[in-house]
Amino acid sequence: MRKHPALVRLGKQIRKQRIKRGFSQEGFANEVGLDRSYYGGVERGERNVAALNLLKIAAALKVPVGSLFEEG
């Protein structure tokens, strides 16, 4: 399965913000209410994350959803 570059970039941004806030992947998945393996797939760019899940992730990270699509 080939990963879409936009999903890979999104996953990297989410991972960067999660680490910045001191969460482990498992701890953050629990905080957001997502299965750890699903959430891991989001960070790896393997999942086309649903809008509602993306809103949950952004809220838990305390960032605007749009900032997760910024490069850098």
C-alpha cells in the first residue's frame, strides 16, 4: 500500500505536536479516545483520518486543525 504524501505530512505534524506536549503515543491515543493501533496509523500516514477524529486530535493538542496541515 502506497502512502499519500499529504497523509504522511499530516501524521508528522501530529506526531511533532504530540511529542512537544509530552504525550506517549499510547497515552495520547487514550486521551483522544482512539485505538492505539489506529492512531499509530494516523501518525505513519497510513490512515485517511476522519474529520471528527482529526477534530478530537487537534482539540487534545490545543491547536487549530489547520495548523496540522502546515509544513515544517
